[in-house]
Amino acid sequence: MQILQLKETVNFMSYRKIALVFSALLMIASIASLATNKLNFGLDFTGGTLIEVGFQEAADLEKLRAVMKTNGFADAKVQFYGSSRDVVIRLGLRDDVKAEMLGNEVLDVLQGATGQTVDMRRIEFVGASVGDELAEQGGLAMLTALICILIYVAFRFEWRFAVGSVVALFHDVLLTLGLFSILQLEFDLTVLAAILAVIGYSLNDTIVVSDRIRENFRKVRNSEAEEIINISLTQTLSRTFITSITTLLVLAALFFQGGELIHGFATALLFGVFVGTYSSIYVASLVALSLGISKEDLIPEVIEKEGADQDAMMP
Amino acid sequence: MLNKYPLWKTLMVAMIVAIGALYATPMLYGESPAVQVSGLRGVEANAATLDSIKAQLEESNLSFASIALENGQVLTRFNNTEDQLKARDVLDDNLGKEFSVALNLTPNTPSWLATIGGKPMKLGLDLSGGVSFLMEVNMKEAINKAKIGMVSDFRGDLRNEKIRYRSVKEANNSVVVVFRKIEDLEAGQSLLKKRYRDLLLSTDDDTLTLTAKMTEQKLKEIREYALQQNITIIRNRVNELGVAEPLVQRQGKKHIVIELPGVQDTAKAKEILNATATIEFRLVYTEGDLSNALNGRIPANSILLKDKDGRPSLLKKRIMLTGDHITDAKSGFDEYSRPQVNISLDSAGGSKMSSGTKSNIGKPMATVFIEYKATDKKDAEGNIIFEKQQEIISVATIQSRLGKTFRITGAGSAAEAHNLALLLRAGALIAPITIVEERTVGPTLGAENVRLGFEAILMGFGLVFIFMMVYYRAFGVVANLALGANLVLIVGVMSMIPGATLTLPGMAGIVLTVGMAVDANVLIFERISEEIREGKTIQQAIHQGYDAAFSTIIDANITTLIAALILFAIGTGPVKGFAVTLSIGIITSMFTSVVGTRAVVNAIWGGKRLEKLPI
């Protein structure tokens, strides 16, 4: 069975102007949203207290809010979490010394006010210093990842490809952050993990394409760089789609079956895989092309039989 | 011949998958509820403990599946959690304070599997339920205390050598001594230089000042010591909590992670972690009549305390020295190879000790350990009531006038000396700690997370399975075989690596790996189809397909591995779990989808004349 059996080479690069405008618009929108709306940082980063409780019957949020207010928790944010019986209460940081005791206090208040047995599902308390440190570390981790990858790709391929793939990664990360900013989805540690996984996935795609471009530069004679990129993208297109499909399938399973706790994680990855697939076709190759990749850059000085140096390692 | 694996290669692939499967099997046996009894403060559970536990359980008509003495702990397995909970209460009431009774889930791994190191995957707190704390050591305070110590040490040293000074003060990161005369400055400098090799001394002749700065090395040592000391103390306290398999671990430069699986009463845990312990040295009241005191006639200037075996002693009420003067305590051996504890005091403590022992040589001195333990009672406001517990941890005869450093011998075995040193250090907590992060997961949420995670893995696996079979037919089945082997290997490797924990994001990592692992096979299969279309023979196409795809697969996976490793380095708890499964998954999937599928493909289609390939 074949989903895509392309006889002709698709002229991907002829749409590059449209792709350029499209990407630029999305990136500007993301930056604008990040600058104005910022990210809706979760507890991990902001610090504070979160209490998730389970009720036996559907909870009345208005009543719970009133109860919290009368008990001195005016800043409490009360929301449903996944179902109408699960409620999440968020409290900001306090100056009280006993901040870490807050969770149990709230639990007692709820128990007393509703008369129902309240099931403590989880309590999280994060101090202010931890959140700041984490935000710093998270940003640092993404930068380190990008730099390490840049070095590896530059070492294995060519600096033009390295720049192309890192621009593509930057593009993917920015758009995913933009999505979280525009929709004001909660950005917590698992989402940060998902973004690093997006980096991994998108890179995977980009490398497959770059690898083919390199191969075709060596194999196909008398062709323009643009033509070779088109040929390579066409050849790898069917693989790109199949892998995207299988990954999207498992992510859909996570999204629908994984529960509230990893909803943000699944959302970030689902979106990331979409833009990652797009960026490996357009962004990475386009950047390499614009930087003037040519046959001479990729043909090794000593012509060797392809893969001759790897035979020994072959399975 | 093309596409034939030598037998050893096929066998090797089969072996690796079989080993993975072997270590993955403990998961299938599950776990049973158990009660774990372990000794506190140097006491070890022994055969007698085992017998008394057995007797008590039989007396209460509680049936148990098995009972065994392992590593100084008695582990009793039960058939259901109801019996387990009842047994815990029974044992807790009857065993006494020197034992901690903890609930536990013990794997039912058969003994032959356990002897080769087979054990089920460790579940993270988000799956098992429990509480984790992140505590921060106040390093500023640690450095501050060191500086205060330096100030009083300097004063004492200069006074003893009769060097006159105007003032000794602490400044930021250093201690400044102002002298009256240039000769004093010089004498002071040479004295301090000799005594404190880990300080940087600088002088200013115009203002007659000497500045002593701690070296980077010294600062690092202070921080390291503060962290290690806190970890030791917390370990001790956590053991008293009666939690099976607690984890106390340093994280970074000033944080300590504490994981208490299964603990729901976080209030009690916190109170115990925050509780303070101190040490006091008192003279033994030898003139008092012990038997009278035991009958309730305690002399006015004395108190009656007991040691851990319940032996009473009458001590003077006046405290000779409190534990906050202790700067260090180490266990070691004396010249006759007897265990001893070396104690160092700050200079104020040294002079107190010196004047306190001067006229009491030959008399016994007791070391008292004071701890505030949480009780089950609460006061009117719902705060837990603390009980002050005092216990004599050592009685030793004063051999000579003691000073800044002295030693206690006759504390018993080497282990007991070590324990004493530990307790003495606990009396001198140099840096306070605060809880900066706390996460509690209830048992219902934990169980729900396990269910959701498994369902997501099964569903994702099923979807990819069907897709591959429909799309690639026979080759799809081969890829699915690799996928199954990959899953088994991930579980096997996770069980084998000590410290690898399965968390909810970790399960998400497994799901993601399933989706991405087929990529390698897609690359290979697409390449084979391409080669066939270009007119190569079937065998050449298979060979070329694997060959050409190999370097791409390596490059693509290594870069993902870089991202995963960075995540591992910065992540904590659940997120670290994600990095672990992702990294393991990348490595195992490379093996199964390249080497594994090749072995199957070679065995079925290799080395034959074929017209068509079911791809």
C-alpha cells in the first residue's frame, strides 16, 4: 500500500515565498503575543500552592469560591480539573512562614464547609526561589540543547545545514511557545519537557532531509541546488508523512487517554510535530539554500564509494 | 551470500531480547502488602525480634504469607492490605520505641529471579502516591556562623598569647582585627598565620588592621559540610518516620530532595523534618542516691534520665555545655584500637568546658540527646504537640582538664561510636533548612495515573501496530515485532538500572518512543521500495536499503539523545523520568529497529531468489 507515490518531482521551492511570508507572520504573531500576553506560567515557575481535590458529587464552584473567600483565601483561583468532580485551587505565594502548611489548611476548610468527604488528590507547594531558578535553568537548557545540536550538525554535515536546522528548531520552539501564549495554556515543567522533545523530533526530520540532500548532491550531476533540494524533499516526503502519522497517532492516544496531568505535554507535542514537519520541509532547506549551499560544499575531496567506511559497522 | 546473518549474530540478537524479557518479568509478578520492622539508632532487628513479631501476630490472629529477616530488618508479607494495616497497629503498639514499623509493598519476584538482580521497575511518587520535599540549606547562615566562630576563636587566641587588640569584627566575607601597635599587628599576623592555614591574611600598617578572608576552598568546605550534615540528620529523622524505602538525596549545591512513598500525613512528616535536636553535657550527680531517686525522691539540684536500654542515672541540673558549641564530631580509634569519638568545640565552648572540668577530673560526665518528637495528640488549635525526649547517649569519665578538642572513649562498638558522632553533630546544626517545595500525591490519583498511563501506552502501541501492518504488510509485522521487543527492552533496562524511576511523564516518554521508533523502520522500508523501483534486485535492494538508511538513523537519533540528556541534567522528579525513558527508548529502538529487524528480514527473505517483496 502506498499513500504517496509521486512520479514527478514536486517543485517545493517554488512556494518558498509563500512559506517565507507564512512563517514570518506566525513568528511575528508569536513574538507579539509573548511580549504582550506573556506565558501563563504554571506553579513550577511562579511558586505558590496548588490543591487538587476530588468530590463524590459534582462540585459547586461558586460555593467553593465563597467558602475560600470567607476563610481568608481571597486570592484563591478555583477551577474544574478534567471533570466536574475534580477541583483545583491555586493560591499565590504568601509571606507567612508556614506557607507549606497551606495545603492542609485548605483541605480542612473544604472538608468543613461542604460536609462531603473530600479526597486529597495532590498538594503542591513551590517556593519563590525555586521557580525563579527553574525558569533560568529551563531557558539555559533550551539554549544548551540548541548549541550542542548546532555543533553536532555542523560537525556531521556542513555549517549551512547546521544553521538551517537550528533556525528550524528556533522556529518550532517559538511557534509552540506562541501557541501557549495565545491560548494562555498553562506552561509547566512537563510542557518544557515536551518542547525539548519537539526539538528532538523536528531535528530528526530535518536531518533525514539534509542527509538526502547531501546524498543527492553527490549522486545527481548537472543540477541546480534548488532542483536537488526539490528531488530530495520529494523522495523523503512519503517517509516524512508516515512518521508524522505514527507519531501523531501515539500523541492522540496520550492526549485523549493520558489524563489532565499530561494534557499540556500532549498539546505541545501535537502542535510541535505539525510545525516540525513543516519546518523540516521549508525552513531548514530554505535557509541552507539561501546561504548558498552548493555541490562543492558537500562533495568530499577524496571520492569514495558511498558508505565504504561504514561497512564494518553494518548490521 | 547477500543478506544472511551468521548464526552468532542472530543468536546475539535473540539473547539480548531474552535478557531484556527476563528482567522485565518481575513486573508480571506484582507486589504484595508487607510490614517492615527495622531498628532505630544502631539497634538491629534479629532472630529474637522475628520471634516476638511472629508471636504477636499469632496472638492477634493475623495470618501472614511469609516472614523473613533480611539485612537487619524483619519483613512480613500479608495476603491483603487489611491484615497489613491491622498488623502495623499491633506491632507499633507492642514493639517499643527502638523499632520503626513501616508499611511496604514488597515485590513477589521469585527468589531465583531476585538473586540475579531481577526486581520490578521503581514507581515515582506521582504513580505510587506519597510526598516529596525539596529543602534548601541556608548557606548564608552557615558562612555567617563560621565567621562568628572565627571572631571568637581569634579573640581567644590573641588573649592567650597576650597580644593586645582594639577590636575583632566580622565584615562581609572576612574578619577584621584592629590592633593598637605595629608590633602587636606583626605578632598577631604570625600567630594567626600559623594556626589558620586555610585563611588569607592581609595587613594594613597605616590603620593597624589585619583582614582574614576565607579562601574559596574553605567556603566550599563550609557549604559542603553544611549540606552533608543536614543530609545525615534528615536521614536519621526520616528513619524514625517509619517509611519503607525513603529517599534522601542531595540535589545541586544547596538542595536536598526527600521522597517518602506512601506517606499521606504530610503535617507529621514536616514537623519531624523541622524538629530540632540538641545535645547537652552534664556532670553525673554521684553524691545523690539513685534508688531514692527512682522512688520519686529526686534531689532538688538534679534530674533523673535514662539511656536507651532504660538504665537510669542521676545528673546535675546545671548544664556544663550545650551542643551548639560543637563544631565537629568524628568517630575513629584510639592508640589501643578502641573506638572513640573526637569532638571539637568553638573557643567559647572550649573555655566553658575547660572551667567545667577543671575541678571534676575523675568524675563521670554524661552526654544527653534532646529531641522534640511529634506525638499523635493535638492542642486546641490543631497543632501537633511535641514531647521533649531526653536520653543519655554516653557516660564517660573525665580523665583530664578538657579544652577545645577532646575525645570520648568507651562508647561501645565502632558502629556505636559512629552513631554517637552523628548524634553529636546533630546537636550543632550549623545551617538551618527550609522546605522550598512540596508535592503530595494522594493514593487515588497515583492509581489513576498508573491506569491512564498504561491505557495510553496500549492505545498508542495498538494504533501504530495496526497502521504499520496495513501499510507495510509482512514488513510491517517485522517492524511491529521490533516495536514489541523495544517495549520489553525498555521495561527490562528500566528494571535493571538502579535509580531509574517510572513516572507519568516517563510513561508519556515510552508512548512517544513507540511513535518515533518506527521511524527507523520507515526509513529503511521506504529506501528498499525506492531501490526496487530503480530496478535493483530484491537482495540488493534490501542490502542497500539498510546500508543507506543507517547513517541517517544514527544522526537523527543522536541529536534526539542530546536533547534528552540535557533534559535529564536539569530535570527533577517526574520530568527526569521522561528523560530517562526517552533516552533508554532511543537506544533500545535503534537496536531493535536496525539490528533486530535485519535479523528477522534476513532469516525470512535473505539469500533467496525473490521476484517480489511483500513491502
